[in-house]
Amino acid sequence: MTDKRSKDQNRSKDQPGRKRSPTKPRGPAKADGKAEGKGKGKGRGARVTARPLATRVKTARGRKNSSTRWLKRQLNDPYVVEAQRRGYRSRAAFKLLELDDRFGILKYGARVVDLGAAPGGWTQVAVERVNADGGRTGARQGRIVGIDLLEIEPIAWAELIQGDFLNPAAYHELLTLLDGPADVVLSDMAASATGHTATDHLRIIGLLEAALDFAASVLTPGGAFLGKVLQGGTENDILNALKRDFRSVRHAKPPASRDGSAESYVIAQGFRGSQKS
């Protein structure tokens, strides 16, 4: 009988210098530089797949359990980690990246209005995708105007307004900065949650309706609108108005939306032109 240890020694001699590869720690996926879908080739991709190693959060004296749970979720969210790595101001930036990769909303040279822009994650993405910084040689340079009731820290190559887009003065300031009709109107606006589903739904539908009225007044024919809704979709009256004013109306929930979130987005493309007299 051949000794087992002899076999192992012979096997080692047959494979000199072979070492076992060290195990790599898991972490957030790095962008591969390629966007998916219609947005391909327009900037850094939106894909974030791997989960980082879990970070434990100790309950501090005076901190509520709900605050501890929120902090733990933030620290262990791969989208939060990747947003920090890329310099985006919020994880919500990936929602727009994913929706644009799928539907091709943002194009080089486009004029874009971002309603409810604070803290600025969507505006940052729009700057990249429409070539507002002129970084894409030979491509048309876009223009971005963001507006919010809250103050927004400056973003390079974007015009920012603190105010209410329903206010006539803010509305006219926005049009002046846009310097032409809008190609895209974005709205990630959401009212503070009350915890009452029906009330929250009505409040966000009210914001969506206001955003749509604004879009109808500034969009160029062929333009697009992207707005947040809650599960259950849009109200029939709003949906009928969208189908009347746009050639294509679809709903989608991007992967970056949290699993427990009731949000989704309506994507309306091919604006027919204002029907108002």
C-alpha cells in the first residue's frame, strides 16, 4: 500500500511554485464604464450588484432604535457606498441612471429641468448625460436648471434656483436660465410621509399633477417627462392626460429603489405639444 503522504509530496513536486489564491473581500461593485440599454456609451454605467460586508451599529445612549436601524441600513446599502465613491450626493442618482439606461431619456445637448432637485443627485447625473460640461468632444452641450424649496449646494455646469416652481417669479427665472424650451422635465419630488397610505398617495399625486402642468408649459414637441408616483400608478385623470399629450407612457421601478419602497416612476416620451389654448 502506498503511503498517502508520499502521494501528497509527489503531487506538490509536480506543481512547483503553485500557491493558493487569497480570498478577496467582498465589496461594492465597480462601474464597468458601460451603461446598459439605450443610454449605452453616454457615461458611467449604473450597475451596482455586490453587497459590502455588513457593518454592525451599536446602539448609542440617547439614540432611538429607529435611528439605529436607519444608520445600519445606510452603512450597509451598496448604493450608498457607491454613491459616495463616485461623488454623487444621494443614492437616488442611481435611480435616474438606471431609468435613463433603460429608456434613453437624457441625450447630448438636451435642455433639462430638475424639479425638487435637492440635494442634487439627479442634477449631477443629468450634467453627465447631456454633456453640460462639454466634455464630449464633437457632441452638443446640454443645459441643466434645478429648482427646489431647499437651498442646493452649487453643482458645476448646472444652474440652481431656491424657490417654488409654481411661483411666477421663480418660473420666469427658470425660463431665462433655460434659454429655450425644455427637452426633459424630471421630478423626483415627494411630500413628507404621514404614514397614512391614502393621504401620502394623494399628496404625491398632487405634486405629480403640478409637475405635469409645468412640463406642458415648457416642453418642446418630442420632449420627455419623468416623475415619481406611488404603487398603484397614476390616477385615471392624470394617466389620460399623459396619454393625450405623449406618444408613449410607461411605468417602471428601478433596481435602486429600496425593496420596501412603494415608489415607482412614470416615463412619458414624445410630447405632442401643449393642448391648452
